[in-house]
Amino acid sequence: METLQELVQLITRKRIKKVELFDEQSRGKNSNYYRLFEGIHNYKYQSDQEAAQDIYQCEPSAKKYLILKTRLKQKLLNTLFFLDTENQDHLSPREVAFYDCNRTLYHANVLILNNAIEIAAPMIEKT
């Protein structure tokens, strides 16, 4: 219980209030994030010029298009923390273990940076 209490306190004080992920909720068909993602995924957009023109009818240097790209990139990078390694046949058991170890070590490093060494130490030892 002490570990959970300390984690709850840490998360309550330091968490980001809104986590930007690219997930099913962010994939609204009318969303420009969705349009850009799908256009890239389905090879509809081969360049920024094509994407900016289709989505906003503007040049790729337009601020609104640059903001869209930056925010989509951030959502995609944040989503990397939640990849499902269990259902990927192309990954070897070693690669899955490597991924899991790195994720655990990242968690432990964050805990150490926030002076929660008592929680981090057992995680590091187990990993």
C-alpha cells in the first residue's frame, strides 16, 4: 500500500493534465489529425504540399498546417509508450523482453528523478 500511496501522490502532483495520444478517441473522421494520419498511412499524401493543400487549402509553410503536423507528431510519439508488443508476430521473444526492460527502466529513472528511490530500486533489481 505504501508504494501505491507514494505513486498516487507523485502522479497527483506532477502528471500532465491532458495526455495527447493518437488513439481511437482521437481518430474522429472529421478530425484533421485523422485526415493527415490516414492520408500518410494510405499513401494519399506523398508530400507536405499535397497534405496542406488537401486539408487546409494552403501552403505547407502556413502556421496552421505546421501546428497540425507538430501536434500529430507529439501524439504519435506519446503513443509509443503504449505499443502492444505481445501481439506482434515479427518480434522475437528477445525483442519483446528488451522492449519491456527498457520501458521498466524508463519508469524507474522517472521515479529516481522524483526521489522515489524506494519504489524504483526493486523495479531495477527485478529487471
